[in-house]
Amino acid sequence: MKRREALLAPLAIGTSMRAWTQVPGRIYRVGYLGFTATNSPADLLV
Amino acid sequence: MQWLRELGYSQGSNLVIEDRYAEGRMERYADFAAEMVKIKADIVFTSNPTAARAVMAVSRTMPIVTIFVPDPVRAGMAASYAHPGGQLTGISNLGVELHFKQLELLKAALPRVTRVAFVGCPRCILASGLSAADVAAIQAERTAAARSLGMTLLQLDVDAASDFDAASAALLSQRAEALVLGSTPVNAALRDKWSAFAEQNRLPTMVEISGTGMMFSYGASLAGMYRRAAEYIAKILGGAAPGDLPIEQPTTFQFVINLKMAKAMGLTIPQSTLLRADKVIQ
């Protein structure tokens, strides 16, 4: 039952956010705090 | 992390992922949060409000992208949905509205069911910043939602993995006919136990996330949320302030029925309900 919630439209993130810029050569460190290792984004998406 | 890769961030190149899991012991989030500060994480992505609150407790500047936060404004994590204003943004979930929909679908699938149990984690909600009064209000809203569908709702608290035995015994003694599991860190850690319990006791079970071995699931598309979260992360790594990025609510939901499991329990799901499902597992 895929549906669009019209009432949520005002909350939609602006897609015209300023351009993202990466710093060349920089290593970015992202922490992930999850429920269980068997339900991680890696499990779901890779 | 596939979505981050598509956005130009890949492990082994310009990205290091530091993942930590509570495995049912949400008190571990405090240590994990402190560790994130120590290792100077650029951003923390969390799957739940308890973890997000733990990060906020140790740093008021570390950017946080989160999913599955029922009401970040009510919890004091953000000033508003449109302009969070602080260090946190991401995707909230629908809270009681979601549970209402789950109950409604359960009723449609199993019209004779009138006694349903909801297993939540009040301690998790308190840890996210809501008050005891908020918890009571949420529980009352949930009970009212069930009543409006002609159901009696039994609400059981599983605040720690050690509560499982008492909760499962209560489910049987109170003759619950179906079960709704809240998306909590504790229930996630108990997933296999709940799955085995539901099967042994022929208890139709509804969860939010599909693919967890339960008969029904209804909730936002997890893959969609992770994809959106990756976009938030990329924007913040690229210089955007989390407080400037509106908090979204999910817009795409999926209803999945494990018909094979229903048949094994001798249950017949009405065709009209099967047609409402996005996916029917045969």
C-alpha cells in the first residue's frame, strides 16, 4: 500500500539545498548507532 | 552504505563507518556516544531516539541524522520539523498513527481477533526525552485507537531482554489473540525469541519492518529511509547545518503478508486484505 501523505508535503525537505562539497583527500568518519548487527544498513542494502 | 557510495562517499576511499550496536542493552548507547566524541566522528547516524539522545547528552554540536524518532519536537530534540535548529535532523516516524494502521490491517486480515497485545518499551521512550506523562498519553492513545476498531489492547512493557519471559507468560495468561511488536531496541534484540514464541503459540504478529520472520509487517520502507538518511548525511558532510535541514516524515509505506505462515497456522486471510498488501509471501 504505497501512498503519498499529502499532509506531509509541507515537511518535505527542500531539494534546493546548497550544493554539497567534499574536501579532496579528506576522510570522513560516520558513526552508526543501531539496534542489532543483524539489522544494520549494510545487511539491508548491500 | 550503498546510498552514500552513490553520493560520492565510499569506504576505502574517503569514508570510514564506525558502527556500534546495542544488542538490546540500550544503556550501551552512552558509551558509544562518548566513543563517537573521542574518535571525532563527523556525524552520527542513529536508528532510534535513545541513541540520538545519548549523543546529545555528550555533545551539543555533533551532527546527528536519525530515523525512527516518533516525535523529535515533543522530545525536545528539535525546535520544529521545518527548522530543527539544533544538531539533529532526519526522518521521524508516525508513532501512534502507525500503530493504528497496524491494528486496522490486523483487523482486516483477521476479523475475529479482538484481543491484541502491544509490546513496547516505555524505558526507551523515557530515554529519548519524553516524560512519563507523555508515555501514559501515548499508551492511552493506542488503547483508544484499538477500541475504535473494536479491539481490546493489552499493553506489555519489555524494557529489557530479561522481561521477555514475564511478557510472554502474560500474553498467554491474558489470552492475546494477536501481537504487535513496537520497534524498540529491546524487541529488535529479541527478534528471534519473539519469532519462535509467535510460531509456537500460533500468534499472528505484526511488526514495522518486513523480513523479520513475522506474519505481517506494515511500516515505512526501510530502504527508502536509509536512502534519505544518506542524503542528509552527504549534505551535512558537505557543509549543511543539520538545524537547517527539515525533519521529514516517511511517505511510502509497505504492507507485507506472510501467507505461508498464516496457512501453517490454519488462518485464512480475506482476499480483500491480500489485495491491499504490497507483497504476499507464498
